[in-house]
Amino acid sequence: MSEMIDIYLNGDRLQVAAGMDLQQLQQQFADGQHVAIALNTEIMPRRLWADRSLQARDQVLMFNLVAGG
Amino acid sequence: MPIKLITSANHSIPASLQSPLPDQQFLYYSRQLLLPDWSEQRQLQLLQKKLLIIGLGGLGCPAATYLAGAGVGWLLLADGDKVELSNLPRQTLFRTSDIGLNKAEAAAATLQQLNPFVRIDALPQMLDEAELSRRIAWADLVLDCSDNLATKLAINRICQQQQRCWLGASASGYQGYSWLINPTSGGCLHCLGHQQPLLTGGCLQQGVYTPLVGQLGLQLASMALQQLANGRRRRSFVQIYQHHHQQFSQCQLLADPQCECCGVTADV
Ligand SMILES: [Zn+2]
């Protein structure tokens, strides 16, 4: 079994496999949804998701992109 | 309560702005003038500013109310929609008697009664790209309070071309966020991910949490005052609402180097 690390997703602590990247995180928790991801208060362009591996204690904010007002 | 008279120590303002505020206006803006970092000079400068607000719905109504009240000198309100009954719970500039009227015109009429000392004009139509571009060039600051992706992307594109700072917000259901986009520092709305059609619909499909659009509108008003009053250009950022925690988180908006709108390869 692979090593697990603690991260925070939208303020809640959870465990993910060490080495998981933002792309995989999105696929696991918001598959098919149109979301943006902030990693430690920086919003990551989608193109960089696959290159950003999660570290222990990372703060991730995943939010739906909407267009109402 | 007596009004504390404030005399500005630094007379570095242009000659045209040196006339003192008329008494009635001094009274009107008195609570703002009493703020420690505010002054008559700052008020006079704000009264010279031109603001374009696109969309007079749930975001635009509160934003316009507080910005007119703060004394932004010239507000241009653009909206092609008519007031409907379902708008009234959160579009606070309208009354039942306004149903069927154009939103920009009805909002302008109410705002002019709230503050007779500033100029308020209405553009009662949807702006095409050329008109939008012309109005954005006119304004000192642009507020995107629209309810649709096409308008937001057009504003993003034009402000990028014109290198203009702009503010906006979006809400649907219990989700929402506001942003400041600075074309010279940080990412744009495309970088945030708005370049693809959004899967979630607008307020019509998802409903909307009424206090959230109000909060976002007031955030825009506050951000606009900061921009207009001190002119300092901040890096692009987004304030994201988390309903679960009843709070906003502020995040930097990083630029995507390959962004088709603001990236180095973009045809700007
Ligand atoms: Zn961009």
C-alpha cells in the first residue's frame, strides 16, 4: 500500500496518496466538473495541474466556475 | 452631531479640484470624510472619476448603490434587461412599480435620488464589442456585474487589449467569487479557467443564495473604492466564497504563460 499524506481540501483535512498531483485530485473529487484549483493561496492554471504534486499539509481550494450574477 | 471641518494640509491637487466641497455635499459625505484616511481632497478626486458598471442585477445593484453613495463622480450603467418580479429579492434598486422597465434606467433613477450630487447615465442596451470597447476606454474603472460568460469574456479580452484593470464577480447557487484582474501583473479570466463553456448554468438554472450576490456586490464596491481612491495597481486576485465555512479566501491569480488571451503567445 502506498504512503499517504495529509492535505486540506476546502478547509477539511483528508488523506491522499503521496505523489498525487492536482490533476488526479480533481479527477478523484470533482470529475467532470468545471473547477479551478488554488494551491496554498495561488490559483494554478489548468495546464500546470499535472505537474504539481501534493505535499503534506498543502492547502487546496477547489471551486466550481460559475457565470451568474 | 457637529461636523468636523477637515482642511487638507497638502495642496498638491490640480487647480480644478481645489474648490471646497459645497456645504450640502460636505454634509452628504460627512461620515466618509470623518474616516482617518479620508479627506476633502480625496473626496474631490473621487468626484472626478468615471465608472462603467456592466449589469444591474444582484451584483450591480449593491455595487452601484455604495459607489454612488461614496461619491464616484460619474456612473455609467449598462444593462439591456427589464426588471422582473423574480429580481426584486436581491436587486435592491428596484420596486414592484419598476417591473417591465429597463434595469439601467430604473437603477439610474433610484441612484440619482440617493445621490443628486453625482452624474448617473444609463445605457439601456446590450453592448456589442465595439460599443463595449469604446465605453471601457472612457472609464477610469470597469465593473463586470454581468450574469453571463460571453459578456465576461468580452470584457476580459478588451481590458487585456487596453491594459485596463477591471473588477468582476460571479455567483450561482451557493458558489461565488469576485476578482480583480490587472493585465500587467497576474492572470486573467481565461487563466482562471473561463475559456471553456461552464458546465454549471447561471442563476436561472441553479438558483442563487441571495445574500451571497449582495456580499459580492459590496466586495466590488470596496475594491473599486480602493482602486479609484489610491490608484495603486494590485496583482490579479480572486476572493472565493466557501459556504461550508461562511468565509471568503483570497488567492493570487497566476498567469498561464500559454493563455490565449494574456499569455506571451496571445495575439494582443
Ligand atoms: Zn490569461
